[in-house]
Amino acid sequence: MKIGFFNDWQPGVVKGNHIVDITNALKGVHAHHPQELINVIIEYFDEFKGDIEKLAAKTNGVPLDSVTILPPVPRPEKLICMAVNYLEGENPAMPEIDAFLKASDTVIGDGDTVLLDPECKATIFHHEAELAVVIAKEADHVKQQAAMDYVFGYTGFMDVSARGFNPRGAQSYYQAKSWRTFGPMGPFIVTKDEIPDPHNVNVRLSNNYFKFPGYNTRDMAHKIPECIEFASRIMTLQPGDIISTGTNHQNLGAMQEGDLIVMDIDHIGPLHVKVHDPLAREWPRGIDEAMARRMRGGGTQTAKTFDKSDDKK
């Protein structure tokens, strides 16, 4: 099931090329804001699922191209991003597991605009396309063997990064990651039953007319169960929390004024974002080869370009 928000924060499920308003299936729910509503849907999904399916079966809904799609988890309590979590190049060393918190008010949705703030004195801005995990229920000191029981579903996440903030020689994740609009998400949550193996999912990215090589989540260094174990050891996760699983850096490129960036993930679908920079800063187009080489550790990698035959949405 694909679940999300549209227009005036109406909850909906996708039915083919349409979306069905499921408000009438959420009996007795009184939420004060959209995040509270999606948290309730996630936490009590087993109770709502039957009514949602019945409503969707008898309702046509409205065409997706006639509505505004909003972020499916608009203000997660915790937005955890895994750091350097892909094996890149020949014979890559296993990175140490690590993560950082990104501000939840970075989140924007499909068709929204990433603002490259003039006050952000970055040396370059990067898009990072990622598969994100949506937590289903409270998770505290969860072991890997049980971790997938705590997954509600998956969505797309673009971890926008501003490079060049290195006070005292260490990267400042706060300055690099948490500017307003630096967290495009969506377009929908796909429940975990519809993605049989989240470690075999193709992630594609294009910027204007340039198509990046794409990658498969099989190259994830620390798999989702380990990420959940790691995160839940440090803090208690709640329904609606997000763990974004990291990116393959062979697909990073500059973001700049006028760009239209499309991230497309198997089963989840495309997320479109525009880019606005009032200063109209410019960088070379295409793959940031300097970053790609650093992440390969001096090795070489043959990139595979995914085509429609790879598409399993």
C-alpha cells in the first residue's frame, strides 16, 4: 500500500494513477496536525487496514496529476541519516557504522523547491538520493534479529548537503545538513510488504537532462537491521521516525539555480524537486568526480546505468 498526503493534508492511498482520500476510514481519529495523524495511522495500521482497503476498493479517487503531493512524514520526531554507508570501488573497506541527526523541518515534498540560502557559504551543494526506513513502533535496544518487525515501510529521501563547513578540521553536520528545505521526502510511504527485499532496490537520479548511473541498495554496508539496532541503542525510536540509509557517492553532483532533480526508487516512484539559488552560483555539471574518487578510496568502479527493464515499481 502507498500512503501519503495530498492537497490540504488529506491522507490518501494510491490506486493506480489515482489517490483515494481515506479520511472516512480513520474512525475516531482526532489529530491536531499532519505528523500526529501519520503517526496514528502507522501505530494503529493493523486496526485501520481493513477499512482503508474497503474504501479504496469502492472509490475511484482523483488523478494523481490533478493534486499536490505533500511529504508523507512531514515533521518526524527523529530524522536519522546513516553516514558513509555504501561500499564503493574495488575491495572497499567496511566503514565504521555512524549516523547524524538532521533537522526535521528540512522536510519538503514532491514538486517543492530546495532553497540554496545566500547565507549558506558552501563550496558546493550536493544531492544525495537515499532509501529511507519508516519506523512502525517504539524501538528500544532492538536486536538485529527482530529489527525488521519495527519497520512500517519505506520512502525516498534526498539528503541535501552543503559542503565546506569544517570548523577545527571536523565536518559540521549541523551547517552541512540542516538548512531549511534540505530534506525532500516522498512521494509516498510504501508499506514493507510491497518491498520484498529492501537490500535489492534500484535508486535512480537525474538532474535536468543528465542521468546519473544509479545504484542498488545491495551495496549498503550496514544493512537495515544493523542500522535499527545501532540507532535504537542510542535513543528510543517512535512510530514515524525516519532512518535514511545513506547513499552511493558515485551519484553526487552539484545542485544549482534552475535545476529539476528527479529521484526514482523501485516500488516507491519518482520524487521531483526544483532548486533556487538567489546568488545563481555555478559548478561543473554531472558527477562530482573529485568526491566520487575520494569515496572509492583510489579504486575504480564501473557504473551501471539502469533502464526501464530494471524498473520494478
